[in-house]
Amino acid sequence: FEDAKINRIVVTGKFFDTKEFCLDELEQDKDNYYVYKTVDRNYFNSIWVKDKIKYEIGKEMKAPEIDIDENKLCGAGLNVGTLNWCLAYNQEKILMVEIPKEDNVIVIPKNSDGKFRVKRLKIIRELKL
């Protein structure tokens, strides 16, 4: 399963997790996918990561590297997820992010429960919970 506009996408098939979400089912327009990121009250990523990243509204971000091994549930890159995943693992805030379909790498791990990683994204807005 590949989208011609994406430089590289690593997936295990059209449906790639137990909840059967796929890229086609994500909110999207012709240029971008729209997904979510959970952050702490200061807009930093996971408490389990040693190198914290601040996710600021309006900021375009690019990971210095991305792990393309779909056997790893968590790896280098900018980790994002479906809204259901972010609600389940919410740290305090949930941000909507835009993932460009062109000039990007999107890695959906085998057996993902809604989390995946990308090379590039832009923070759009904070959801009101």
C-alpha cells in the first residue's frame, strides 16, 4: 500500500492494526493528513523520552532521523496518533497536526494501536477537551 505522493511509506498492508485504521480513513485533504499529538501542560512530548521536543502551535517540525523499522512500535521520528489513541494516552493536552503527503516519511508499525511516526509535520491547533 503506497501513496504515490509520499516518498516512502512503510506499512504492513491496507489494514495495519487491530482497530483497522488506515491512512485512507484519516481526515485529509489533497495535500495533508490530519492527526493528533498528546503533550504535557508545557507542550513537550512524552515523559518517557529523554530528549524532549516542544510542540508549538504553527510550528513546522522535521525529525533529524526516522526509524523505518515497522517492527518497532516506538522509534525515532515525530510520533503521532489517531484521536482515539491520544485520548487513551493523553498527557494533558492534545494537538491537531498536519502531515504533508509529499516529501515525507510515514511509518505505521505492525500491530499499532493507533500510534505511528513521521518525518515532517506542522502543529495546527490545540483541541479543547
